[in-house]
Amino acid sequence: MMPLTMVNAGETVTIRKISGRDDVRQRLAELGFVVDAEITVVNVVGGNLILMVKDSRVALDSTMANRIMV
């Protein structure tokens, strides 16, 4: 496993684990970041990621992306 921030643009990966407080995990789940979901890294800009999750584009900062293990 590795943090989502280590994935290159254009790669599709599967979420294996999400760490953090319950409220943080709940917020990520509301955005579609759940275990076994497939996500695609669309672009990386200044350490921030633009991701494709369930037909939606979502931007995450590097702090939040480090909590998602793939």
C-alpha cells in the first residue's frame, strides 16, 4: 500500500484503507472515497490532486490525499 499522493497522473487505483478521525473519513465517504472504490488521478497541481471518483471530478489537497491508501 502507498498514499494516494504517490500515484502519477493518468493512473487508476483502488482504495485499500482510509485513515483519520471519524469526521474526516465520513466527509471523504460522502465524496465517494470508500474502500474498494476505483479512482483515477486526473492531474497533480502543486501537490494537490484532481481525481475522478464515480463519474465526478474532486480536488483534494495533499494532506487529505495522504490519508487515502491505495
